Amino acid sequence: MSKWIEEYILQFPKAWEFRLGDSVDAAVKEFAVRNRDTLGAIKSSVISVIGAIRGTLEGIPWIVLVLAVVALAWYLTRRWRVGVAYGLMLVFVGCSGLWGHMLQTLSVVIASVVLCVLLGFPLGVLLTMSPRANRVLRPVLDTMQTMPSWVYLVPAVLLFSTGTTPALLATTIYAIVPMVRMTSHGLLYVDAEMLEAARAFGSTRMQTLIKVQIPQAKPTIMAGVNQTIMMAMAMVVTCALIGANGLGMEILLATNQVQVGKSLLPGIAIVIVAVILDRLTQAVAKRSEVQPDGA
Amino acid sequence: MERDVVLKADKVCKIYGANRAEAERMMAAGHTKEEVQKKTGATVALWDVSFEVNRGEVFAIIGLSGSGKSTIIRCFNQLLRPTSGHVYVEGRAVDSMSKKELLELRRHKVSMVFQNFGLFTHRSVLENVAYGLEVRGLSKTECAERAMEFIDMVGLKGWEQSPIHSLSGGMKQRVGIARALTSDPEVLLMDEPFSALDPLVRSEMQFELLKIQRKLGKTILFITHDMNEAFKLGDRVAIMRDAKIVQIDTPEGMTTNPADDYVRQFIGSADKTQVFTAQQVMIGHVCLVQEKDNPSNALRQMQREGFSSAYVVDNRMRLLGVVTAESAVEARQKSRPLAEYIERDVISVPPDKLAGDIIPLTVGARFPVAVVEEDGTLLGIITKAALLSCVS
């Protein structure tokens, strides 16, 4: 009797534990094995696309890239100082011997952001147009957003082993949520009277979407793109754990060797890239803002 | 001449909420909207609303917020669907139209002007005005051409490329009206179009609308909460209260024959007495006598100017009171000074007092009210006739 109390009352009963984790592992593994050819094809195409992006970035002379950032920052903010500051920050990254690593990181970020926008925007539209899709997808999005980012790493590795391909998958899953959410939010919260006007003048749903909702939601959608970029940036760094080369890998290596200085520099480089990306996309979002119709 | 009915609402009801059947039963039994809401939780927005609007007529619906006026107007282009009853445009039931028919109706027959303009802020004036044509699939040049015609008509020529946020409120609503006219509709639904504008711009826009109406002869359903506006624009006026129509009549008919106290109260709110001040309605021409004048002089003065009484002032034009012709005669007979016969119970008001506040003062007053400046200087008088002419 006392043994029973000990096993079933004082402690959570061991007999009730089930091995959900194990069976998921098995299922994913089985899936990976069964679809080895498909996954392999995906992997090689991903590698070649990201390779192409990286090749393009590397093909650009560093001075052109720096000047392009300076010019873009000036164009968006109309302040020379901002542009020059960004340029100097990039030069600092180069001086730290991290130029190539930065381009590696950027190429994965670019690829995953493009994927996020291409998938996330239509998903956001779907969420807006169909209440049913909304009911199904909302909890999924909530889960995706609250799940610790590490969790995405393991299945990505199981499917695509290590390297940039699983990094791209994990990054895209992690970073797509704000794109979907902000798109749907922007489309839903268009001024009610404006939507009534669109209907009253005989717009079809599609016309309302294209001619009124999307243009009106543009600033919100751009804010979504901005958030997606920032999240992708953060995740790509984490993806060093599954073998994604770049700035994150430099930190990881330095950490393993307990070299504070060596890990600090790529850390700063990440901050620099993130800040520049953030400010530039925010400026783009701001420019797309329609002046509010203050009556 | 046979009446040409363009818009018709036939026993239209709109009830929001789950317990509709019960709400309907209660309303039919004569309970009020509040009682129904309390008991069933359902909101009755429209109950048994019926009216007809003839071609070329301006039909104004007036009511306070929550009276259902904005709901009924939205039934005519099916932005809202009635719970029961039918809505007809040119004899066709709008509520049973297919999607395609409804699009056609909205694109060609019925267009709408909104309280807060409902303009597309990401589009220029021209693109806003052309919107109705654009969704029809007309070519860009044709859209622009026809849009320009109406931009011109509402007086916005030269502004067509401007962004919406650069316009004033009045100009925004001109864009709204141009947008509604561009699709050449038979019917204009105007949902409190001028309520968001300040009073001066509002009356300018009302005038403008009447001008356009005279030119184009549209059938207009006009929603407002301002009785003056309803009476000014409406050929006929409907008053709504708590989801029901209380009275439908011409402005004249409603003024002379209000259906109940509620209507009377509403009409009361329409009078100009809340607008005009004492200074604006007073008569400057007054028979004036000085207190030291002798009675014969005063009488002659009254006779010459055709008054039966004179206002007595001191040498600095400060009002002292009134002498009547009778007392002046008496003074002359008894050869007493005029000053002894001054009646000092004259009602006086400052020049900025509202005409509406003066009316109660005149009840039982023997003399016209005097308009007097702070230092006592007499400016003029207000007769009952002058007050009445500003009421009507």
C-alpha cells in the first residue's frame, strides 16, 4: 500500500508517461528516409540558389556595396550623416576580417526573407478572406511564435542533415509568422467607411483587396517585412549550431575555444548588420505610409 | 401625373442579435426598443419602416444617433440586409438580387456619399473620383475624362492630382460627391454628408448640393441629424425615432401639423432663434424722447413717427424707460413734467442675447424689449413681430 502511494500519489505516476517524443522522432526519420531523393533534390537546389545569392554578393566589389548602403540610407532618410555612419560600420566589419562571413549570413537571410514574403503574404491574405482558414491557422501561428527557436533545428537536421538547407528551413519557419500576421492585420484594419465605399461603388472582393485593402495595408505589411528580416537575422545566427556558415559560426567556434575577443567581433558585426537592415527597412515602411485622413 | 417611385422601403425590419423571433414578437406587441433589448438582448435597428421616394425628389431622413437612419440607407445598396421586409430600387427588389445584379446596381444605379467621406487616402482626387468607373473596367482615359467633368462641376478643377490629405473637409466631401456622381447614378444615398463639416462650410455645401440637384435632377436620400438641414434640402422629410418612422411630410406640413411632441420638439430645434442675437433682430428705428422734453413735444414726435409710445433717454442716450401716448396726453393736461410719467419696467437685454432666449421675456410685456449696451446706451428695440419673423 505504501509503495502504491509512493508511486502513484507522491510522484507523478511513471506508468502514465508516454514516449511521444520518441514516436515523433521515428516518424520524422522514417519520412526522411522514404523521401530521400526528393529531399536531396530540394537540398541541392537550395544550396545552388543560396550559392548564387552569395556569389552575386561576393561579386560586388566591397566599395560598391558600402557606397550603395550609404546612398540608400541617404535616399531614405535624407541625412548624410546616417549614410556615412552605416558605411563606416560596414568598413569596420571588413576590417575585422568578417566580410566573407557577413555575406554568407546575408545570403541565407535574403533567401529566407524572400521565401517568407512569397509564402507569408498569400497566407496573410487567405487569413483575411476566409474566417475558416483564420480559425485553423491562428493557433498554428501562435504555436510557431512561442515555440523556442531551437526546436526547429532538430527536425530540419533530420530532414536535410546539416548545412545551409536546414538553416534556411528553420529560419523560414521561425521568421514567417510576423509576415503572415502583419499582412492579415493590415488588411483587416482598413478604415471601415473606406471598405464600405469600395463595396458601395461596386467593387468585387478581389477589387476591394487589390485596389483598397493592400495599398492601405502597405505600411503594416512593410512593418511585417521588417520584423521578418530581424527574426531571420537572429535565427540564422542560431543556425550555426546546425552547421550554417557565417557570422554565427565564428561566434560558436570562438565560444568553444573560450576566446572572448574572437567571439566579440562577429557579435558586433551581427549587431551592425541587424541595425542597418532594420533602419533601412523601417525607412522604406515609413515612406509607404499614406498620410492619415485627418478630417 | 402618375408618381414615379424610384426608392421604396416596404415594412423593412433589421434586428441584430440571436433572439430575433422573440424580439419581433415583442416589437409587434408594442414594446419599445429598450424593453426588447433588455429582455432579449437583441437590438432592433429598424422596425416596420415604409416610405417611397419619387424621381428627382430629395427625401431627408432625420433622427438622433441610434434611430436607425444610417441602417435604412444602407439597405438600399445592400451594405446591410434587412431582416424582413423589402427594399426596391425602380421597382426591383434589391434584397433578392444576385451578386452580379447587385454589382450592376451599385455601379450604375445607386451611389453613396459618406459622413467621414470614405475617400481612398492612397489615391489622388482624380483616382478617387474615377474609382466607380475603374471597377467597371473602363479604360484609363475614359475614366479620367468623365471624372474630370465632375471634378469641374464640384469646383475642384486644378486639384485633380492632389493627395486627399492635402484637402480641407469641405473639399474632401466635394470629392465624395464627385465620386458619387461620376457613375451617373439615378440615386444618391447621402449618409450625413455634411455633419463632419463646420457650420459655414456646411451651408455652402448645402447650397452647392441644391445647385447640382437642380442641374442633374437626381433622386436623393439624405440622412441628417440637423433639422435645419433636413428642412432646407428635403422636399419631404421623415423623422425616425427608436427604429421607427414617426412622421413623413413636407417641411411646411410638418411645421404646421407635427404628429406628436417628439416631432414638435425636433422642429423646435430647427428655429433660427438659436442662431440670431438681439442685435441682429432688433429695430434700430425707435421713437426717442429726452427726459427733459415737454409732453407736447413728445406727443408730436410720436405722432410724426407713428408710434404709440416713446423710449425716454437721458442726454447720453442711456435708457430711462417708456412713455405712452396716453400718459403724455395726461401730462400735458395736468402740465406736469414728462419725467413723472416714465414707466421704468421696460425689459432690456444685451445685444448678444439669443433671440430664442428673448421670446419668453416678451410674454405679457407691455412694451417691445429694449436692446441696451452694458453702459445703458439704447441700441434698438425688438418687437414681437420682429421675433416672429425670425422664427418662421
